[in-house]
Amino acid sequence: MSSFERVAHDLINHWEIIHVDRRYQILELEFFASSSKLEHLDPYVDEYPIRSTFGRWMLNLNGVELTLGNADIFLSARFRSVQCAETGKEFNGPNRVFREIFMDSGDALAPSDLPRLHRIEGGEDVGVIAVPRVGLNFSEFSEEMDVRADYLLRPYRFSAERFVDLADKYIALLYIDKVSNVSIPVGAEHGIYKKYLQAYEKGFSGTSMEVVWEERSKTLRIARLLGYQAARKVLVLPEMSNQNLDAGLMEELTKN
């Protein structure tokens, strides 16, 4: 199990977010990591100083993230979906998560009761599913196009196995079905999904990146890229030598 997968499994199964009188189960998150020392230079990661800290809330235009970094790595986990334990309502998408949990952050003129992570004791573990991240910028005219292509579809997004309301679901389904070979009960409109499958197969059999750019549809182009990269076995999860991502991670979170 990779470092990212271990952390995602623990956060989804054994931690919740508490704010005032409500508790939120973590359903889905995605990782953003960049490190020269670890030779993992993700072009989609802004190297903000806060990402090199551990156990802090990072609020930005893309939602809310938990920082997991140190002096050697800029690293954070962005929360994409949560479920309110009291109402059962799900909040899907990083901006909705941000608004639900941080919209009312307490009295501006007094110490506020900010959201916090809380360890859950006991309970039954659920599996997590790894799929590509969502909403990253990529085109043949992108700066660092080759590097962006390399990191675009890496499976750095994790979902609780029972959670099936996945954003960008056809690309997620392709990854689950064709790359990770995990069988989960996710329904797909067969007519639409068939087009994605055909695009994937076209990319898988391609001999150069030209097979990707030949596709005019932006979404099907991504499906071709997924196939092209799957054939070259580059869609892998990283195993990073970061002390915060190894066995001591949850002990560190407990201290903060």
C-alpha cells in the first residue's frame, strides 16, 4: 500500500471533522505533493510555505486542505466530499465542503471554535478507491506540457468504496475498470461510457502522443491519454520517504 493510500485510508476510516455541534465523515480527498529532494515535482502544486507545515488548515480558492508537509516536501490533502453525521447530507465538491464547514467560523471579535480533526475509535474499516484528480489544466499549449501530461491522471484522489458520486465519473470509471481492475457498483450510461472505452483503447494502442491530440473532444482526449499512459505503466501511486507519511502520521496528527 502506498503512502498516499495509507493516509487516505486512515483519514476516511478513523478521522472526522468537528465544527460546533456537527460531525463530518470524510468521503473523498486528493493529494498535492511536490518535492525536489524526493524527485516528485508535480506542476499542479503551488509551493505555498504553509504546504511545508504539518497539521494546518489551508484555505484557498480551491477549497480546504490539510497540510501534511515538512522541510523536504510541500504536501496537502484536499477534501472533496464529506457527509454530515447528524443529517446524512453529503457535500460533494471542494467548494461545497469549504462553504459547509468554514462558512461560519465563529465570532470575529472573540476566539472562535474553528473546525478540528477528531480521531474516531473503533468502527469497521471500508476500502478506498484510487482514481485520477479532477479539474487540472491540460492542453497541447500548456506550459510544461509533457510534465503536466505525466501528472494529470496519476491516481492521487481517494474515495470511500461505498461512495459512488464521483466527479468526472467516466474517467474515474475507466481508471477503475481498465487500470486498477477494481469491481465496484458504479452505474454508467452505456452509450456514453462506450465512447470513453473506445477512446481509451485508441490511446492504448497509440504509438505517440499524437494519438491524444488527434481527438477533438477535450473529455475523450483525456480518455485517450489515460489509455496511452496505461499502456506505458506510468499511472502509479508514489511511495514517498516522508516521515510524516509513514507510521508516525496519525501520532503526529493526534499531537496537534
